[in-house]
Amino acid sequence: MEWKSEIEQAAGRVRDRVVRTPLLDLTDVGLTFPVQLKLEQMQHTGSFKARGAFNTLLGEPVPEAGLVAASGGNHGAAVAYAAHQLGHKAHIFVPEMAGTSKIALIRETGADLTVVPGDYSNALNLAQVYEAETGAKQIHAYDAPATVAGQGTCMREWESQGLEADTLLIAVGGGGLIAGALAWLAGTRKVVAVEPETSCALNAALKAGKPVDVEVSGVAANALGARRIGSICFEVAEKHLGGTVLVSDDAITRAQHALWRSSRQLVEPAGATALAALMSGAYQPTRGEKVAVLICGGNIAPDPFQA
């Protein structure tokens, strides 16, 4: 696939539908060097997922039966929001572990919602049944070309804002965001995948030489808890990924707290996972290496402002 062209087209589609998210130079979290952040938690519905959702809905026909999506929470909220903005009906399946704030966010869009016992894989199974029974269009959370191209617009946008980093740290769940970044950059910058120790589908796949099932748990599991890495991500990562690191739940929580204390950035655990790699020393830059971090989501649970 000609990813650069696909991402350029996606950027044109979503330009008037998504937020051009700001950057922040972070200097006060105990590091001895500045780090640039891209604040995708300030995107519509609190994560980068709106990019892929809008690209899919604007680039492909939507049947009368509407849309269906399975999600740990953020993707479902993005699809529900995009569907509402474009006048389509949507049915979202999420696991109980999505948490109260993400479930409430999806309900606010007016989409139909089914909360499923268990994890994301259970929600996906039921979404696939719904798709077969109704003819609704399935919007995959991370393993579809239109989704990946949409997420790739984030990296394209970041470079247009003057990104100077040698190395980018990006948190990984199913792999749609990092696949889009790798597809756009195609090896021109080093990209390092950061995963929780207890939810590390990409790390496991690279070790096995193919996508494999993993157990998922931990503080970031409702956003990074894919049991198997996407095939698109695995293929692109084998060509272009600069490495993977794993971080503990404690390291994620410390980074989450540090972002709030230093700059009043309120993010969910997944959003702090990439920064945790730097703060914990799981990733150690070489002398003079410029590092940037993508903050991917802000749907913290419980929502501190929810009545």
C-alpha cells in the first residue's frame, strides 16, 4: 500500500473535522533534558481515535444499517461522535472494563451502546455478530487501512508543526496509532513502542515472529489491552520500528501524576504510558538525542467532573 498517499488523502478528508492538537515542551518531571509532547488527549472525545473514525466515515460508503464498532472505550466514543456529526446511526460494543467515564462519554453521543462482560475481545465478537445480522459497517479499532491512515495524520500534522525530535515514544495497544506513525515516517525518524508489562501484544508478536494472543491486565488495559497486535501494525513495525520497551503500572501512574503536577495535563493511564518509559529509565536516550512523546488519551476514570 502507498501509505504516504493514503495519509495525505486522509488529512484532506479530516482537516475540518479534527482538532490540530497543540505541543508542549515539558521540563519539570525530573528529567535532565526537555521533552516535547503532542497533546492528542485534546482531540475530540479525548483521544487520537477521532482521526481514524472520520477518515473511515468520510472515505467509504455507510449503509442504511449504520455503523458498528467494538472498543475498549476511546475508539467507540470517536466512532459514536463522528457518526453523530455526519448523521449516521451507530451501535458501540464495549467491555465492562472500559470504565464509567468512557461508557458515559459514548452514551452522551446518542449512539446505541452494549456493555459486554469481559474484555475487548468479547466486545469484538458481539460486534461481529451484530454486523452479520444487520449489515452495519464495522469500523475496526486499529486493524483497518482507513483507520491506520487516519491515525497517520497525527504524525503528518506533528511534523508540520516543526517536530525536531530524533526519537518518538508512542504507547501501543492494538497498534493503529503507531502503525500510522511508522507508515508516514517510513524510517526517517526512530519510533519506539511503549507497552505496559501486562499488556504487550506488539512485544510478544515481534519475539514470536507473528501476531500471538497475550493476556491483558493492568491500569491501562481499557485502552491498551488488545489481546493480539493488528496485522497492519505488525507488518509495518517489522520494517520500521526502532524498538520496544515495557513499563510497569507504577511507572505509568507516576508519569500520570507528574503530568498533572507539572503542567496540569489530566490524562488517562494510556496517555501517560509513553512518558513513563522516559521517567522510569525503561528508555534511556543517548547523549544529545532529542526525544518527543505522544500523549494519546485523556479519558481518566473516574471522571473527576462527572456528577
